[in-house]
Amino acid sequence: MKRLIEGFRRFRESYDRDHRQVFEELAERGQSPSAMVVACSDSRVDPQLIFGAGPGEIFVVRNVANLIPPYAPDGHYHGTSAALEFAVLSLQVPNVIVLGHARCGGIGALLERGDEARDDFVSAWMHIARPARDRALAAAGGEPAQAQHLCEHEAIKVSLDNLLTFPWVRERVEGGTLRLHGWYFDIVTGAVTALGPHGTFEPL
């Protein structure tokens, strides 16, 4: 905790002081981010740090394994879906980016546990990516590291498919006012790759 408090002091003495006008303008006129980023909660993957984004530039929601569930307006709690709805309908972001990453613990748990629940929430949440797990295991040929890597990529594709189950997302995509992107951050190398039209990830 001491480190965090010291970090806040440095923020107040330097960044906040140098950017006070930016914060005041954002407070006055509200936010208008150029993109929503759905990222993993992993402490090693900070979208604002990776993309050098300042205050107000990107709207970020983070969850285990950067997953987007299918459209399900059933009255239950849907934090990621609520953030998506706010970003698309209220903020009218022109881009939604699903940002996956290497060495993802949620994907590792999905591959290791399968359908066996050993917890209260994580296993049920990771079930969203079950199709990614099945495809990765079929293609990996029994190689665990390859299965992990493939599943991380396939999970991004699952989330992109799920985005199109939201009627107001599909409407805007088809109307050309919203673009969907699948990006992947390699913690080891620092590289970011983007999902292309042929289903492969290429350098951003």
C-alpha cells in the first residue's frame, strides 16, 4: 500500500499538475473516447500503457481473459455487457478492440480444468471461451504451449463473434459506424498483432 500511496503523490506532483487543464476540460465537457478496449484483468497488461493513451482517449473494461459474453438481457448482472452498451450507445465509440495477450491465466485455467468447476465464478465465466478451447486442442496436437497460444487467439475470435449477437452492435457494424478489432499483446516480446480478414494475426 505504501508504494501505491507514494505513486499517487508522484502523480499529483507531476502528471496531474502538467495535465490539469486536460482533466478540467474532460470534467466539463465529458468523455469522447476513440475506442473501447476489452482487456484482461491481468496486472501485466495495461491498455493505456501499451498504447500510450492519455485521459479520455480510450474506454476500458477489463475482465478475466478479455471475454465478451453473448447477448443475454435476462436481468442478471452483466458488467461487461453493460460497459459495452454504455460505450456503443451512449459514448458512440467508433471502434471496439478485444485485446488478448500471451500467458493468460484464465486461458490456462480453461485448458487445465475444462468443464470441471473448482471455484465459484472463474470456471463458469471461462465457459464463454469453450469453443476456443475445443478448436485449440484439436489443432495443437497435444502440445500444451501451442494449445495455450492458439486458445488465446481463438478466444479473441469467440469474443468478436459474440459482439455481433448484440443487435445494436451488429446494426452499427453493418451501417459502417462501428468497427471491431481483435488484437493480441505478446508480453514476452512486446509485439502487438491484429486479426486479419483471413483469420490470422499479423503485426499491427
